[in-house]
Amino acid sequence: MEDYVETRIPKHIRDKLKLSYSIRGNNVTLIEERPAFKSDQWVQLNIAQFRLDQNKWKVYWQDSKNKWHFVDDIEPDEDFEKQLSVVDKDEREMFWG
């Protein structure tokens, strides 16, 4: 994840957009950060969450009430990098909208 968040956003716009992640137990959450309006604070928006369940990574999306939902048309997979790539490509336009 460290390499991904470091290389995904071009350096020349990192003062306007950043990626980060958090790990809690078996969950990894991908987070987009942007400067808040008229403030020096940064606002965080959860992009996707990856959950390790029975040795397979499942992908989740978050609704407007901050509830996470399993993306059932993304097959759980043992390969985390594969799941990250699916979210990165976002062919369903669910994550980067």
C-alpha cells in the first residue's frame, strides 16, 4: 500500500490531492484526502475497504451514511494486489467517481 499511495498521485498535484490508508485488524481502508474549503485542514474520504476473510480479500464500498457494503461482483481473492488493481482501474465507476 505504501508504494501505491506514494505513486498513484502525480507529485505536482499533491498539494491538492493525496492518498493514504489505514489498517485496523484485517481491514485496510484506502483514503483520498483534499484540502478543506477555506482551511488548512485536510478532508478525508474513504474510497474502498479491503477485508481479509478466510484468507481471501473482499472489497467493500461505503454509502453516504458511512456504512460499508460488500461488492459482490468482485470475487474475493487471496491476492491483495489484484484486488487493489481492480479498485484502481474502477471499471464499475464505484470508487473514484
